[in-house]
Amino acid sequence: MTAHTPTPWKVEPLQQKIHGYDNWNSYTVRHDRTNVHIATVGDVDRYYEDNNEANARLIAAAPDLLAALEFCHTRLFNYQAGMDEIRDPEITRQLNEVAIVAARIAIAKAKG
């Protein structure tokens, strides 16, 4: 499997008038540094138009959510396997705190 575009990703308004309709808001997800286009949200139909910005934010947060989930998975796997007790309990506590913070940041980015 190929890797996704590296982070950070950003959301920007794309158009407010599409196919002759006013107040039709669409958004683009772009790489924050290179401005390369990753996705367009809301350009095809208006059924979920009120959700377009939230959907774009969720797409833009996907790499951060994936990274946080992978880190949390590692922490839970190590805990389940009993590997945390082998290490220093303070290091275990610190790593768990890092996982929690990473998850909180990714969730906040997804929710806007």
C-alpha cells in the first residue's frame, strides 16, 4: 500500500456559488505547506451542504487520527501483553499520557 500525503492538511473555502446556485458552500482539503489539492467536499450536490465544512475538517484530520489510533493501539497492545510492567512505571505513565494527548488533539482537529 502506498503512503498518504504527509501532514499537515488544511481546509479552505472553495466556492460559494456552484452550478448557478448561490450559497452553495464547498471546501477543499490541501496540504498546508505545498498547497497541493487532496480532496474537494460539497462540489457535486447540496443534500448535505450544511455538513460540508465539518466533513472537510474530518478528512483533513484523517492522518492525525490515524497516527493517534496507531499510537493508542501500541499502548493498549503493550498493556495487554504485560510489557508495560517490565518497564519503569513512570515511563509507562508518560507514554500513556502522550497517547491520550495525541488522541485529544486529533479529535479536536476533526471536530473543528
